[in-house]
Amino acid sequence: MRIIIGADTYYPNIDGASYFTQRLAEQLVRCGHEVLVIAPGKFFKDTYFTHNQVNILGTSSWPSGFHKDYRFSLPFGLQKHLKPIVLNFKPDVIHVQGHFFVENALIKIAKKNKLPIVATNHFMPDNLTHYVTLPKKLKKLLNDLLWWHFKRNFSELPVITTPTKTAANVLKNIGLTQEILPLSCGIDMNKFNPNNNGDYLKKQYNLPNKPTILVVNRLSPEKHVDTVLRAIAELKKTNELHFIVAGNGNQLINLKKLANDLKINDNVSFLGYVSDEDLPFIYPLANIFVMAGTAELQSLVTMEAMASGLPIVAANALALPELIYPDENGFLFNNDNYLELANYLKQLLENNDLRQKFGQKSLEIIKYHDISTTIITFEKLYQKAQTNHF
């Protein structure tokens, strides 16, 4: 099958939507499909390149202004520019990963040329508007405008997938009426598992032999890593521990300053960006994984931690309760309540049997999210789209 995947964000961008789209494209290529990814590139002119055997067109783009690593392709003339590229590729299906300029152009091309199309949504306004400093009322207006733009572009598409039931309900609540299919982003159980040995990273980052709590995140405001730092400061009063923060982002300097202000520098290691090759070996270094984010439509990193056999403590927000079952594989705490978070972490730090029990349950739950199941389901959707296109 010949498949075009349209995205707002792709390699080398570091975010959940980018990682999902990369894994989808790579898995489809491994299954024998011919894939072309079209996404904003890193230059002012179109650039073709290959990454992990996937062919990519990085469209001419401009800096976003709100994040140094993110760029966008101007909408003016984009549809006209992409049309001959799309038609020359002769796709059996187009799969868009969002509703912004590149995907919007592909949606219009699909409609006008009667090409089968499937859409997936990873979008939440909070993942974008947290970069903008505005009064609450103006930020709400911006959120509403972004949802309006999303609804305008997605309302006539025959089927939309999104990672969880919670995410599907979000789309229904804004007024979409077509089929919305909850379909897990999936996790590669061969790549992420409890048998990975990360001792070499322990030496590389000079990590101490102490009970360890882990966060893996893009360091942006909606991830609330500051809440975890405050919980660590509280825990330090009674427990020996170390906290690993794996990831980079615009909040890194602020978080390092907060750690200094809380006098927990000796208890925290900021690793910065961790490569895809090293990432699976970071999780086994930890005893507990924390996800404090409040805008998660699923959370790939939480799934990776579960596949690595870790107990999870997460914010009781959006779709996280679909992965974390309280008193089974972890705990849910109220958003930004660092004292509640510290209490749950303390229970796990002081009870090895509980950690083992929760970690084993994480492994049982995550088996239902194996990426091979996700890919098979998408292949069926592509086939269905070919017989039910515009």
C-alpha cells in the first residue's frame, strides 16, 4: 500500500505526536508499505531526506516564534504546491495527524481528487497556548479559536482516531458527530521492557545507588515537573532518594533554579535530551515513574515506563486514569498537589512489595497496547477508507 502521512511535527522534533508519527511510519515501512511523510521541514526550502528507512518531505517552513525547534509551513499556495507531489506519489490513502497548514492542504487535496483519507488527533490547545503569555480570558479565546479551526477542518472527515476514550469524548464534546475511534498509540514491547540493563547510563551520568524516581518529559509548563520537584523536597526530609529528569525544553533553566531554591540539587539529575537509543535503558534505572502532566491524551512515556515494569504515580487528569488504576499499578494525585504526590511516593519508596506488585500490574495492563495491534488496526482502516472515500 502507498501511504502519505501528513504531520505538524516530525523528526527531529521531541514531542508525543512526533514520536507517534515516527513509530507509525517506521512500523508501516517494516510491514512492506511505501510511506511518504510530509511535514514542516527545518529550512526555508523543501528538503527530501530519509530517516529510519522512511522517506520524508520537509516542506518549506518558517520559525514558529514560540519555540526555537518548531517551525510551520505558510498556508499561502501550499495546497497548489503539494498537489503535484501527492498525485505523483499516487497514494492509496492519506493519513493526517492534525489540522494545521500541511494537513489542511492534504485534506483539501484528498477531497478534490477523491483520495481516501484517515485522520488522527493528538491536539490539545493547552499543548500550544502554554507558550503564550496572555491573561486567562484571552487565553480562553485563543483556545476556543484553535478548537474552531480544528472542527472546521475535521468535521467532514469520515473517521477520526484518537488515542483514548477520554480523547474521543473531548472531540464529541466540541461537536464532532462522525465515527471517532479510540486507538492506542501503541508501545514496542520488544524495545521497552524490564530486562533492559541501563548500568552504562548510571556510570555515564554519575547516578547514585539510591531509590530513584523518574520523569521523562518535554520540559514545558503543562508537564508540571515543578510539582514533582516540590514533592522531592518534601520527601527528602524523611527518605533517602534520587530524582532523574530526562528531557529538555523551555522550562529547564527555571526547573534547575527551583531545585536550587529548594536545596535539592544533590538529589536531582537533569539529564537533558536522551537519545532514542538510550531511552529504553533509562526506565530500568528507576523504582518509580511520575507523570504530572495535565494535558495528556494518552502519554507515550507513561506507557514506556509501564512496559519497563514500573509503578506509576500520575496526575488525575485527562486520559491518564485510562493507564493508571489506583491501588493496582499506581496512584493518581490531584493536579499540582505536591504534598499528596509526596505521600504516594513515600508509600512506594518504603514498601518494596507494593512496588513489585504495582510494577507487575503495569506489565499486564500495557500488553493490550502492543504496537503491532495498533498497526494492524490502521491497516484495516486504510483498506476501509479505500472503499468509503469522498
